[in-house]
Amino acid sequence: MTDRAFAVVRAGALTTVQDLGRPGHAHLGVPRSGALDPPAARLVNRLVGNPPDAAALETTLDGCAVRPRRTVTVAVGGAPCPVTVDGRPAPWGAPVRVPAGALLNVGSAVSGVRCYVAFDGGVAVDPVLGSRSTDLLSGLGPPPLADGAVLPLGRPGAAHARVDTVPQPAPPRELVLRVALGPRADWFTAAALNTLTTRTYTVSSASNRIGLRTEGPPLERRFEGELPSEGMVLGAVQVPPDGRPVVFLADHPTTGGYPVVAVVRESDLASAAQARPGTPVRFVGAGRR
Amino acid sequence: MRALPVGEQALLVEVSDGTEAQALHAELLRRRATGSLRVREIVPAARTVLLDGLDEPRRVGAELPGWEIPPLPRRAEAVLEIPVRYDGPDLADVAAHWGVPVHEVARIHSAAEFRVAFCGFAPGFGYLTGLPGRYEVPRRATPRTGVPEGSVALAGPYTGVYPRASPGGWQLIGSTDTVLWDHARVPAALLSPGVRVRFVADTPSMDTPSRDTPPTAAPSTDPTARSR
């Protein structure tokens, strides 16, 4: 048995393997998946000398604990959280050496939702369609981490981290999402479009990797009835029959039948992934470039 | 045809019906293959084609309505044959919707030639068109919580085959052992948009027992009772 592996001691609420996803297969019904906060995933990889698309762990709120079988360099980033190695405090947002057999604990996020944990060499589960990401909508990729599971690690590359520590944005107190209206804005009343861009919503606790659900004033439609299924993009603001906007995140379905009132700028989605339930959300018109 | 902007780098191209959508999809694939269109995803659907990850969304959006879209060619490419046991629990309901005797459903369904209009719902799930319009059926009023892998099903104008067990509201008319999705296989999806398909009635012979079912056993009508 190779020692290039780690054992899961505490899986946490939801910890998945994520890289930058599997774009290019939407026509087969395959979601893009991948890290919900790609800048954070790229950064922790950079801190341990990995290529930006290496597979890391994405935790949800309460972190996770793992025991590597060989000495590894790890980096924890994304949502700020306490990090310990065998109970001793270790830095967050910086490379950390974890001796073989030591316990790396990624604690509960102090703010934000999702921490990213990179290992030098990356998590080396078998790729599916070119990606190691867990896709919770369609079940592709490895299952979410479970206590006692053992996951393989790749061989560390020759590259050395060029950074020791880097600033990372603090998770937002208020989530501001810049949107471009359309493609189905004409399915909604003028009052609804005004509501969307002037009123404040809050992040719903029903949010997940598929979508950021919101609570707030419902958007009234001009037409009832069903829209024939059509292709959906990352960041689409879909409006189900209850009228509350849902922002599509990485594991979103590739087609859907509820109208999309607007699309959030891709660069704003990382902060959406770190917004906790109850966080105020404002959709602001970004116009068109 | 109109091209609706979708965020910063995508266009939703809307046409008047499914046939036009399939023709547009074929033309978009052709243009991407020649290099004149640079786009990450081309996602056909019921009467739209989504272009996501476009290099020049504004230019393409302005030019697209002026494109000449050739009708879908009747190509001589191979037709994928999917053997089906027409033993689904909704056969009688479908026969009633169609106004035909139950045994006619298999004959009508296996006589049609299908084409994968688009995929969605799950990896490898294709929406197949090809049945004449009079054979549309509604979804079931109450979706099933468990539809077995390999179920052949109808809804609206479409036929689909469940690539794996999942909840579903389509009318189940049969089952197949053909593996629709296997990510260890290349290609992973047997059905991708544009593939032509024919369903072949697979009648278990009396002298060769099929699989693990004793030939004397009455066919089960409970889809969840089938072992896989």
C-alpha cells in the first residue's frame, strides 16, 4: 500500500474533492461542477506548488480532519478558519508541513462557508471526463468524504511555492451580485424587474452547490405556463414558481424549464459561494459591456 | 431566429421549433469544426441552442440572424439500435392515450426512427424525437420516486431511456439492458445530440431463458422489483 494517501478522521458536514470542473460536456447533460470559489482553490494550490487545476478539498462550514500517511505540505484557504496540526495552531492561508501520521484539523469557518485544503501533489482520485470534482447533482466524481475513507495523493511536482502567504478577500457581510438582465426578463412584469434590482434578498439555508437560493419579495411573471427546456449557464438567476430567485452555481443542471430573469457576473460567484444563510443579497444591474 | 444575450459570454438562440433547433445545432457544430465559430459549449434544447463561452458574443449575436441554416440532412450514417422489452408498467395507460390496443404500442414505437434532439436531466439522458405528433403523452400526474435504470419512457413528444435509477415522471413502456452512460467508456454517452436511434422489440424466446428470470415466471409489473 502506497503511503501517498490520507485518511479521513472527520469528514465534516460536507467535504468534497474539487478541481476546476469538467466544462465542455453540457450538451450531454453533464454539469461543469468544480470548486465553488475558484480563486481560493487556485490560491491554495499555488501555496503548495501545485498547478492551479489540481484537486483539493472543499469543506462546508465545519471543516474536516485528515491524517496523511506521508509528510505533506498543505495549505488551507477560502473561508477563514482555525488550523491545527496535532492540536498545535498552524497558519491559515500559508503552506503548512504536516508530518506523516499527524492530524490536520481544519476547524469551523469563522466567517464564510467553504474552506479549501490543498496537498502537494493534489488529491489523486480517478478523474471522470477529465476532472476529479464531485458533482452532487449528477453523482459524477468521487463521493463526498466519509469518516474512515482513504484518499490517494499525487506525486508532488518539482515546482516550489513562490508565495508564502497571500491576502484573501474576507467573506462579504452583504452580497452584491452584478447582473445582466435576460434572456427571459420579458417573462416578468416591469415591477418584478424593478423589485429584483432594488430590493434586498437574503441567502436561504436551502442553498447548496447547485444553487444559491434566496428569500425575499417574489418576482411576478407576465406569463404563466412552462418554458420548453433550454440551456442554462453558470450564474443564471432562475425563477421557480415561488418567485424567489435562485442563482445557479457549479453543479447546476445543464437545461431547465423555469425562466432566467438575469445572469450574475462570473467573477461575483466566488463571493456568492462564501455567503452564509441570512446574508443580505442585492442584485445590481451591471448593464452590458 | 433571434439571439438573446445571456450574461457576458453566452447567447441563447431561439428558433420556431425542434426541427429548426436540430438543424441550427448541426450548422453550429459544422462552423465550430471549421474554426469560424469559437465557443466552449453548444447546448441544444427543445427550440433553442445555447452558445456558452463565446469568444465574440456581440459579433456572433449580430450576425446569427442573417445566417443561412441548411435543413437537416438525411444522412446515411448508422442508426443505433436499442433492444427493448416492451414490458413497462404504463403500457396500458399509453395505449389508452393513443387509442390503440396494448400490443400495438410496441409495434408503433419500434417502427419509428428517432433522433436525439438534446440531452439533459442526467448525464447521458437524451430527449429523442421521431414519433408522429398524434402519439404525444402527458407526464404522469404523480412522478415515481424510483424509476429503474434502463427504463424506456415517453413524455410529451419525447422518448427517453433512464441512464440510471432516479425519480421520474415519464410513462414507462419498456426496459433495455443497453448501458446508456459509462464514464469509463469512450464516448461515455451512447446518446448525444444528433444520434439516430431505432428501438428493436426484444421478445424473450421461450426456449432460451433470459437472464435470471425463470421462463415460467409471470412478468413482473413492478419496475422496482426488477433485479439489476
